[in-house]
Amino acid sequence: MKTIKTRTTVLIASVTLAAGFALGTLNAENQPNMVAALSHLNNAVASLKKATADKGGHRAKAIQLTNDAIAEVKAGIAADNKK
């Protein structure tokens, strides 16, 4: 039951994030590679969160670094859209 609840929460968060991102970039420059990278990074975080936590702290570190990468991709998109 907990796994289903967690998966549902991750799915809802991902859909909400994607919808918010899409709405925020309707007038933005088309950046298919950055958008694809963002999608892949979000999928990576979801997969990492599904993995068991017995990785000597490396899974948690990978989640944090991937979240940092997501923030950088979003910042790059925003910076390019300000031109």
C-alpha cells in the first residue's frame, strides 16, 4: 500500500511539475533538447526514488545531484528565454 501511495505521489508531482513548466514556457523559445533533458532527469529522480535505499548513501546523493541538475536546466531555459 505504501509503495502505491508513494508512486501515486511521485506521479502527481511529476505531472504537476510538467504542466506548470509547460504553461510557463508557452511563449518561450522552443528548446527541445533542454526540455528532453529535463524530462530524462525527472524520470531519473523517479527511478532513483523507487530503488532500495541500501546504497551506502550514493542513491540519496544521486537524487540530490539530479535535483541540482534539474534546477540548472530550468535556469538555463529561463536565461535563454530572457534574451
